[in-house]
Amino acid sequence: FKNRDHVDKVTKVYNRFCKKLEKAGLTKKPFETATQFGKRVAEQLPDKKPVILKITTAYNNLHYGKHPNQLLLRSFEEKVKAFKL
């Protein structure tokens, strides 16, 4: 089973990504999944589409995957940290 600290860390990093998008007026709606939100935002920011979709996919894999992957987590954190609007 997954480590709770791992899930909490993944969620914390994803929330940082969402905050960056919020500052640009792109807020995740309560009913949207991460995938739905990522696709919507990617369409509104076509120049950022590849990285938005990579971040969203990494989040889903890390959050819902069966085995914590530290390498993917590190890459996910770096992508979110580097993401600028």
C-alpha cells in the first residue's frame, strides 16, 4: 500500500501547481478531476500545453499509482517548481 506521507507530498506539490494557475485566473473547479482541469487549462494556455499535461499525468501516476516512485516524485517536483506563466 502507499505511504501516507508520499500521498500528502504529492498533493502538496500539485496544490502549488494549482496556485500558480490560480494567479493567472485559472481556478480548478471543485467537481473537476486533475485530468479535466489539466486539459481545460492546457487548451487555454497552448504554449504551456505539453508541460501542463506532463505535470497532470505525473500527479495522477504518483497519487493513484500502487507503488511510490521517488524518481518520478523528484521529476514532478522539479516540473512544478520550474513552471512559470
